[in-house]
Amino acid sequence: MKVALIQLDIAWEDRRKNYEKAEFFAKKAAGEKCDIIVFPEMFNTGFSMNLAAIADEGIGETTSVLSDIAKKNEINLIAGFPMKSPAEEKGRNLAVVYDRTGMLTATYTKIHPFCLAEEGKYYLAGENVTTFEIDGITASVFICYDLRFPEVFRKIAKQVKIIFVIANWPTSRSTHWETLLEARSIENQCFVIGVNRTGTDENGIIYPGASRVYDPQGHIRCKGNDRDEYVVCKFDPSEVDKVRADYPFLKDMRGYNDKEK
């Protein structure tokens, strides 16, 4: 599997500019025969609480743009963006997954709003984990602050070979980002792919990129720096089966409902 990790330097609250960047990188990834392209949390706006200015109203423009990008480039796609349903007072910090035909195959709402930014005042907390398939490989996705809560990862551990984590994770805590991604890969014996943004947002927060691909034993396969927006990594998901057969630790896991969604 070949993955393009897009460490977008997100234009603050400017959906049009970020759509253009997404289209550019998707075309590049398709030209290099990548199987999937992954964008950060809130790729189209930055990590903003200004719902009135940034949130799609229900199934809006961002959904159409992402579907079109996936279909036009015949590439699987994962991205995060803010959405607000007319029936709900607060918004949702979403991760969405599209297949090569542009069909929406999974939607996930961030379970843990980030307390230090008072995200919970503006965005609902999700209630369910999700799994989906990418070219026949079962995977899951989480968003940023979720990474600090290993219990939600354990709910899907036995089912998946890849876990994606999309983020706006700051440079000031970059060592936590890297350590926790590594830990999630080791304890769940799967590939963990973290995609984080670069640049500085309008709040003066600096982001390190530092996107990573860790294998089922916690070894780094690929890593991004704090400048490049485009990183490509190739790996074999079947390695998960071998590691789990050689070290069947997940069979001893107790107290988790594997079927819980």
C-alpha cells in the first residue's frame, strides 16, 4: 500500500485556498500511483472555533469537493473538516473516508474535544468508533486529542490492520505526538499513520508536521519534517498478520467489547 501524507500548511479559515491545495496534492499522489491520500484534521479551515465562518451546513461544499477529488483521481481519501447540522446547536469535528469512486464509506466524529481550546463548547463529542475498508484492508481513524486515550483504540484493535490519526498537534507537544503514535502501534500491533499539519495558525500556534508511519512493532517507516507538505510511504499491511501470529498478545486482551461501534 502506498500512502500520501499531506502535512498541509493550512490557510486560516480559507476553504477555497485549501481546496486548491488538496486538489494539487491529490493529482500529484495519483500521478505517483498512491493508493490513498490523507489530509489533517480540519484541513480546509485550520483548528478554529469560529463555527459561523467555517462550518459546512450539513452535507455541504466540502463533502462534494472531497468526493470529486477522490473520484477524479481514482484514489482513496481521508480528511477532516468541521460541519454543523441545522438540527444541532454545536458543530462536529469530522473525519471522512472516500473510496476511489468518490463514495463516502465512513464518517467519524471526534470523541474527545480538546479541553485546552474549549473545543467542547463549540463541537459535540462523538460517541462511536468506526471501521472501514481501503482496497480490502480494514482500517480505522481517530482525530488528534483522541490519541491520548488508548482505550478507544482498543475497541477496534483486533479488527484493523491500519489506524489513521489526523491532527492539528502543536510543536510544543511534538514529543507526545511521536511517543503516543509509537505506543498505539505497539500495543495494537498494527500500522499507525499520523498526519499532522505544518505552519503557524492565526492564534500563533506552530505546528511541526512530524507525520509518521509506524509498523506493528513500533518502528518508524516514514516521517515528515516541519516544512514539506507532501510525504509518501509504502508498506505491506500483511505484516500485521505475521506480527500477530508470532506474538499473539491481542488474544490475551480482556475487558473490551470487540463488536462495539
